[in-house]
Amino acid sequence: MLPVSRERLSDWCRRNLGAPVNEVLFEHVHLSVVTGARLTDGNLVVVKARPFAERLHGCFEVQKILHERGFPCPEPLVPPTPLDSLAATAERLVPGGTLLAARAAAPVLFADALARLIAGALGFRSADAGSGSSVERLGPRCSPYLAVG
């Protein structure tokens, strides 16, 4: 995967977020191109560009619901939108945080975060899912951690 040109990224941000890029804060290229940027209006955003897949629309909607329900995740700002030959999304940059160090309690902390994520997505229905999302079909018995309040 090749990086997105600064000019194309800035144009995309201007069209979809209302302001061009003033400064690139970071960029990581692997299976997608992830760029953190400060826009000229002062907003801090992360733009993720990757090959289009239909699932990106569902991922955007679930993240939006989770954010609205108070789950600690970045606020999604732009749904999958073309950027050159890729599909790009944007979310608000959440500065700070630290990587969880390897320690005995780490699996429990990760399981708790996953349980909170699943609980926050319960009831989500995608128009494409028919009988409901897989999270909804699993219900509260999919993890013993969901019972923890």
C-alpha cells in the first residue's frame, strides 16, 4: 500500500471536513494508510484509507452508535468516501493514552473492554443484516463479562 499524497489528502479533507490539512502529525502505512492531521481550522483528525469493502459502511455505523452511547472510541466524522482508488474515513483524533503493558491482568482488562464494546452495540440493526447484527444474535450470554456492571 502506498501513502496518499499530501495534496490529495488535503483536498479530501477540505471537501469532506471543511478545511484542508495544515500539518501531518503522523502517518502509518501497512494494510491501510492512517494519517493524523491538524486541519487549518484547528481540528485534529485521523484519516484512514484502504481498499473499498462493503463492511466499511457497517463498521462506520457501529462506531458511530458506540460513540453516541458513550463508549470511549473516536467520534467518526466521515463515512467511507473515495480518495483516489481507496475508500477513506475520518474520525476525531483522541490525543494521549498509553499502550497497555504486558502483565498478568492484561487479559482481564482486554476482556472487559471487549464486553463493554459488545454491550454498547447490543440492539444495533443494520439495514443489510436482515434479522439483526451478529452482536444482537449473540445476546448478553456471549461473554460472562457482560454481567459485570
